[in-house]
Amino acid sequence: MRTIVCSILLITQSNFFAELWQTISAGDVWSGVIRNKKKNGDYFYLQTLIIPMFDMMGAISAYLSVCQDLTSSVMHEIAFTRTLE
């Protein structure tokens, strides 16, 4: 099993979820930061780890996802970067 790590990706990238599903469907672990949009239009950022779970026959039976909200940290970083410009 290998671990795939990515940097911040925009949810609008057309191949983003295709690549994510390709990774976890192959039995590999995926880790990265996902930017998503709330119904009110605000963005939020999640550090996400997705781990395939296997049954006794070795087939993928489920996926375990662990997320941590990074929105506050990312927004502070964006604001700080803007002050340097």
C-alpha cells in the first residue's frame, strides 16, 4: 500500500475527484487538503485522510475518512500573505 499526498487542490478541478477515486479504489491511502464551498458561498478547507478498508477476501468494503477543519488557519495565512503584498 502506498500513500498519496497532495497539496491544496481546488474542488473545481475537473480531474480532482477522478484522481482521488482512482487512488483509493486501487487500495491506496489518499491525503490532502480539500477546498469546498458552503451553500452560502463561503469556502472551507479540510485536511482529509481517506483509507480503504478491506474485507476478509481482500476486496475494498468501505472507506474511512478523517477530516480536520483548517479554515481558520488557511484564512489567517491568506490574510497574512495579502499584508506582505
